[in-house]
Amino acid sequence: MRKFINILKGNMSVIGLVLLMTVSFCYAMFQGGFVSWFIFYSFLPFSVYASILLFYPLHDFTLERKVNKRECQAGESVEIALTFTRKNRLPLLFMVVEEELPQQMEDRGFQRKIIIFPGFKRTFSMSYTLENLQRGEHSFQSIRFWIGDFLGLVEKEAIYSSPLKITVFPRYHELAYSDLDRVFNQGAVVSTKKTQREQSVVSGVREYQPGDQLSWINWKATARTSEIMTKEFEVQKNRDVFIMLDEKPSDLFEESIEMAASITHAMLKKGMEIGYVSMGAGLIIPAAAGNNQKRKILYRLVKEEQSVVNALNENVGKGILPANAAVIFIVSDLTLEKVDILSAFRPNQGLMLCVKKQADLTDEERLSSSTAVSRGIKVSFLEHGQLKSGRSGVMAK
């Protein structure tokens, strides 16, 4: 009995269509007259069209998906275009297309259900824009669409697999030369100004950047290009620098990610060699320079998630990092536990960079800050809001 009921549910549209045609025909036969036959013949085209849709081959559709970019920064938009091609010109009243979005997008309220009107077209397309994308890897798997008749008697649905992955890298902001110098003042981690002042080998020229010294200006290149050009030096670093991110759950976690990306971009742009330590994944990216290293670190930041577990063995981390390496620990708040973690990695060679106002610190955080300083760890504060506005008032202890 249950099987019979399931068969009926799956064929309700067919049963309903046949029933309506039978009723209208019987009414015309027994009632007779112009009105009854007019009703029958008026309903006949709709019933014939619905009957054709019952056997319409949706599997003959071919679907092509195009995206204007597969990689972008957080907050940017991506446009996706879908092109449908079919083998015949049977008029389609409408088609509803729905992109099956990744779970994280559905949780944020994204809805991509669009109705289009193909008519007699064999090839038709549609497009939509995903706005304000969040950091992460977004995987799209399939596209669902369905068609129907005028009266809603028949509805056919198909799902096409069309895998697509969009990688959204964290945003990073330009840090001025003076900001980096203030972050790493007193030579606690690395002295960027001293490093660049000691260069003796010129490798090329580049455009002037705020913070460059007047003695670095290449006057010949400036006269030739009509723009201020400065000398580019081969970089000789004092020591390797590793960035470590606090992955404990926090409302400022995304701000910490952007801070890590901004520091990475700024230091690599200055020619330094930096590495990355992932506490959640227990992964260490060796220190290196160049765009390839920047991509490695930013891609790791794409995957970072909040976690209460420190998967990185402190003893292993201490053994793997170079002996003269310094560690920058980016945190959303200050605790004695985090001070202990950084102390275990690099006593007297560590920096805690906090992404909140120093004035907003609690008594516990002030105690943690004092403890860090007493252990030879430098503590600096760099607010995320100042990065967004292009200002970077850095305070350090």
C-alpha cells in the first residue's frame, strides 16, 4: 500500500493532467453546445504543452559556468555567468535556476535563485554577483533548475554538477615604513631601518615610498621618468622572523587575520625573509622571501579557523625554528597563557602585537603585559581600525 502511495505521489502531475482533460472532454460531450466545446478546445493547447513537457529531455541541456576571477580578497565581489544550450527550440515559459551555495554562504543569508524566460532560444544565459565575500575557500558543486507549464500542472527538475572553487584571501593594508619601524623599535625583533641603511649593493630602482631616505634617491632615473625613483638594495637580514597567530575564539579573530596578512605583505615588500607558524594545524612554513612566500602564507591564512586547541608542540616548535629567529605573536587579547606560549618559543626574542587599544585593556591584560615585558618580550598595540583608515598609530612598550 505504501509503495502504491509513493507511486501516486510521484505521478500526481500526470494523473491530474489526464483527469482534467477527461473531465473537460466528458463535459463537452454530454453538455454539448458552443460554450462546453469552447472550454475544451481552450484547455487543449495547455494540456498538450504540459504533456510535451512531461517527456521533455532536460538531460540534453549543456551548462557552462564562467567566473570573472577565482581568487580575490575578502570584501570583494565575484560575478558568475551561466550559459545554457539545448538541442531544440521548444518554447519554455520560464526556468528557475538555483545555485547550491556553500554552507557558510547559506548561513550568511546568500540566496541565488533566479527566474529567466528562455522562450524559443536555444542558447540563453544569466549572471549574478556574489558580493562582500568572506575569507576562505568556497566550493560550489551543482546547479539546480526546473521548468513548468502555464497552469502549474507539470514541473520538471534537473541538477547539473559544475564544480567551482573560489579562494578568498584575507585583506591586507599598506603599512608605512615608519609604522614598521615603530612596531619593531629598540631592536627587540628586527631593526628595519638599520637593515636597509647598511645595504651596500644596489640591485635596481623603484618608485619613491613614504619613509625612504633622501640619500636613496636615484636622480638620473628620476630625471628620465619624471617621477621620484629610489635605489633598490639587495636585502641582508639580521635574523629570520616568524609570524604566529592567536587562534583562540575571539570577536577580533578576522581583524587578527588581516593584521597578520598586512605585516606579511609589508615585511616581504621590504625584502625581509619571514615564516609562519600555525598553532591550530601544527604547521610551520620556513622563512623565505618573495611573492611565492607571500602566497604560501596568505593561503595558509585562508584556511585558518578559530580553535581552542593548540596543536603545535612547543618543544618541537622550539627545535625547528632557527636559533636566531624572532617570533611575532599576533593576539586579540593579552593573557598569561599566551605569554607563556611565546616565552616557550622565543624568550627575549618575541613580540606580542595586540589588535586592540591599549586604553581598553583590562586589569588582567595589563598584568599579562607587564609579565611579558619582565620576561624580555616586547608588547605593541596596532588597532585594526587604524589600518582600514590608512593610519597606523603604533604604541609599544
